[in-house]
Amino acid sequence: MRIARTYLFAPGSRPERFAKALDAGADAVILDLEDAVGVGDKAAARAAVADWLSPQRPVLVRINGSDTAWFEDDLAACARPGLAGLVLPKAERPEQIAAARARVGADVPVLPLIETAAGIWNAHAVACAPGVQRLLFGSIDFQVDLGIDGEDEELLHFRSQLVLVSRVAGLLAPVDGVCTAIDDPERIRDEARRARRLGFGAKLCIHPKQVAPVAECYRPTSAEIDWARRVVAADAASGGAAVALDGRMIDRPVLLKAREILAGVTDTAQ
């Protein structure tokens, strides 16, 4: 199964954009009932998403938070074939995950959005809750909640915390937050490269223009692929003996890194 690297949001109140989002090349599409939908449009957006859900075009849905008046109705509308996963905002407690799964079914993956101080504080408990597939970082809401001004080094500790928690919990690598720049592909690439360096496995996108630059940053470079192939070949030729390549010893961590790169080539080519 291909691991998603790009997640594209589409407003639940704009059903004419659903098909376009699916055609944008993202690994996964998230129909959004939360931030992208105004209070007066919640019911219409919920109905549009419910009508769209189909096994022939599976999508994820971001519902409204468990502390809102729309939570239960959102879950009821999503509990049908075609729901590929549930994005849960303001995730802070395992009980929220359990409540969602009780309505949509235990076979539907849950992707909690960690976007508050309490969410970070309880991230390990949330990550270990049954049904959780991977954590998403709601970096913008998180900055607001903590009064942080800046999203680079100011969020380094918290991003690394989510990577660590995900690894300990045995989840897929977490998904980094959105880039607000739509017409600045180099800024998008910079953010995606930073996320990849920190150990994130994917990034949220808010516009189709962002999908290709993000996907590009998660593909191994030709230099990385060449190095990985030479490492694997040198190890195989050594017959298990110690061997050096380019003046550096090839030990188990180096070999595992090379195999991970080559596995990424296979994954992104599917």
C-alpha cells in the first residue's frame, strides 16, 4: 500500500471542487467540514460531503471538534462507504478517538490533528489509542494556542516531539502542517524539505499548486538513489564482512538507511 506524502484539503462547502481535488495528484484528499466552512454553511457542507462519499472515490473527512455542536452530526453523515479516514481536529484525549470510532466504525483509520498545548502534552496517549493511523500537526492553530510568533525554530521542539511520539507508538511518520503560501513554490519546497529532515513523512496542502512541490521533496534524489544502490551492492559483495564505501564504513544503520531510500523509490513509483 502506498504511503501518502501529500494530503490536499478541499472545502466541504464547495462540492464543485471535490473532483478537481481528486485529479490534483495528491496521495489523499481531505474534504473539510471544519475551518474551511463558515458557521452558516455547516449543514449544507455536511450534506454535500455525505452525498459525495463513495467507495469508487474514497476520501478523508475533517469533521468539527468533539467540543462543538456539529460533532455528532458530522460523524453520522460520514458513517458510510467511501470514508477512507477521519481527520479529528483539536485531538487531546484518547476518549475523543474512541467516541469517533464508535460512530463511524472501528475499521476506519483516525488521523488526529495535534494543534493545542494539551494535544502535545498528551500526544503519546493519543497516538497509542486504537485506530490511530498517524498524527497531523496543526501548526497554525498551535501557534495561536501557545502565543508563538513564528513557525520555524519556534516550533522545532514540538515538531520533533511528534516525530518521536509517532516512532515510539509505532505509527507512520507524522504529517506536517500547511504552508500558507500558494504562489511561492520555493517556500513550499523549503517547508517540505525541513519537515522531511525532521522526520515527518508527509505534508498537508491547502491548494493544488502545492501538491507537486511537496511530492518532489519527498522523492529520493538521484544522488541519494545512486548512493543507496552502491551501499547495498557493496554490502552484498562483502559476504557479511566489514566493508567501506567512499572512505566510510558500512554498518547496519547505514545499510538500513540505504534500504529505506530504495524502498522510497519503489513506493513513490507506484
